[in-house]
Amino acid sequence: MPIDRRYPGKVVIKNIGTLVSGDWDKGILEADTIVVDNGYISQIGKQEKLDLTAADHEIDVDGQVVCPGFIDPHVHNTVDDYAPMTQTVNWMECYLWYGITTILSEGEQGPGYPRFFDDPIGAKATAIAAKRIFDNFRPGGFLKFHGGALVLVHGLKEEDFKEMSEAGVWLVAEIGGGGVYLPEEACPMIEWAKKYGFKISTHIGPASIPGSSPVFADIALAHNPHKYAHLNGGSTAAPWADIQRILDERDQSSYVEFVAVGNQKMADKIAAYMRDKGQLNKIVFGSDTPTGQGAMPNCIQRMVMRMAAFDDIPPAQAIAMGTGNTADLFGLNTGKIEVGREADILAIDSSHDAVGKDALEAIKLDDTFGVSMVMVDGQVCSVKGRDGRPTRRFISIDGEKVFHDNINEYLFGPYFPGYLR
Ligand SMILES: [Zn+2]
């Protein structure tokens, strides 16, 4: 049974300056208060109109912007919180403390992993093991990590997809990122995967590592994936002619991903093209880390700032590209401030002495914002990123201000350990 860290009780989050829904269509909500019951959002509205009686805890965010926790749908992890390529330890924890509350694997990789040896038994076993490890392990105590993305390799059969599905596996790692990718080989496997409810992602662009493959319009469109991974390059972009064909000819319900380590100029060009087609709600942000380029705890936030500052996307909609759009793509019950959703909630703010007076103004200016509260399932698990931007304002829990002003704690110190447990 997957672990469940929901806080059993009622928590009120009040004095919200601006409430960003994470929902592309709804944008900013007319509300200053959220009530969380047993880890789920139960009420949203103006404080005077809500039932705040019998609250176990009260969190005052002092007029800050509140939004859903960010989702990173593109990482290449090992089976633990360690990245051997960059010798990075506890990178998942750092992502959590900076406001990424959910991560999805795009294919586990590490020295000797079966995916690199075209080993169907090993690839299947890795997917099942990683899925189940992260059901039992929440990095930093709270991060929702969806591990176990299957890499398609020669020899996988329909009954393997059935078996993996029954074991809980539901993600196919970016096709072309390693293993089988030619349509005549991959498409039968994709059909089996879809039959058993898997979400499909396709790597777009030149090969990125030995064993990965160049995937341009013909092959990608034949895969017909749910997500066109790193359409802005992972890390190198495809030619515009291929990208344009994908944008024109893809199933229009599919999603397009921009990654933080990709080509920003291409992301801007794609966004402009999708704006003309009324398709901006089909963009999601990922990181494609910590693969060769290191950990980047503010990867999704960086994309939010870039797209809002340089592509004239309203900050609330840019936040939706890193939260609600991704939740829609994967059918996750997080990523939006909405009654019934898991209470994965951030308070964010501009830095003191910054030009922008709140996080949304900072985003519009491409100024990095800080995180003064990371809540997962109704529990506060961090009040800062490690070396995140300091915030202008802080949260108070039950009347007590909670923040780090000690340089050792701030740069190296502990995350905020489950105040509401
Ligand atoms: Zn890729």
C-alpha cells in the first residue's frame, strides 16, 4: 500500500493576497482563504463566507500569492534520491523545498541499468521496482514521485504490459530516449501500452545520449503520444519544419512540453505559433534533469518566469503550464486549487527589496521569486528552498512566524520538518 501522509484535521490558510488556481481557464480566483480537511481542499472563498470553526491550525500568509505545488513531468532518476551522473545527493528533496511537490519519471537510468542492454525482463523489472519503491518512499518525506517509466526495448510482449499495469506501472518513458523507437517496432508496443492505460511520451529532436535516437515529425506523429517531450529540444531542438508539422498534424488533445535545459528561443517560437492556434493550454513545463546537466530545484519556476516575461503570457497562466495543465495531461488530483484536490499548496513572494511587489509582478519581470511555504497533503514541509530567494513576507502558523534567518540553516540547514504532523 502506498504511504499516505495526509494531515488528519482541518487547516485554514488565510490572508491570501492573490490566489492562483493553476487552472488555465480560471486563472486567478476571487478568494482570500482556503480550508483543508484531512489533506484535501474543502473550501475556497472569502474568509467571512467560509466555515472556519474547529480548525486545528491556522496559517496566515500575510498577503502573499498562493498557488498549487509545481509538477515536473520530466526527470531521469535512479531508484533513490541520488543522481550518479552529477554525483548529486538528495536532489529530489531540494526540488520539493523549492516548491515542486510532484515529479514524474521519464525513465530511470543509472550505471548498468537493463534499459541500456536491450533487456526486456530487466526493463520490465526496473519499471515495476521503481514504481513500487516510490510508492513507499517520499523524498524529503513528502514529495510525490511517480517512478517506474517503462523504456521500450526489443522483446516486450503484450502480456508484459498487462503484468506491469497490474503492478501499478502507467508511464512509458520518452520513446527515442533509448530502446525501440522505429514505428514498425514501437507502434505495436504503444498500442498495447495504451490498451492498458499507460501514458505515452515521445522524445523529440536529435539523439541526446548514446543509445537514444533522432526523432523528428514522421516518427513522432506515428507514435501519437500523449506528450511531445521537450519540443524545444532536449537539449538540442529539431528543425522548425518538423516542429511545425508536429504542431499542425498532432492529435490536438495531446500536450507539448518545454524543458528548462532546452532551447528557449525555440520555446518562444512554438509558444507564439500555439497562441495563434489557441493551443497555449496544451503546453506543460518539465526539467529534463538531473540527466547530464545537474539538478535545478527551480526548474519549473524558471520556465514560468521565462514564458511570462518574454512571451507575454499572464503569470497565472504561466503557472498553470507548470501545474494544472500537467495535472490534466496525467490525470493527477493535484496541480489546481480546487475543492476535492490534494492540498499541495505554495505561498510565494518576491524577494525583499525586489522591484515587483509580489510574486506575480516578479514573474512578469523575470525576477526569481521565493517560496515561504510548501504544503503537501495539508502538511507544511518547508518554508524555503535551499538557497532559494528569501521572501519579502513569511507565513505564521497558529500566530507564530516561521522562517529561516540563520545563514547556516538557510543555505545548508534542515527543511521544515512537518510542523503540522
Ligand atoms: Zn529526451
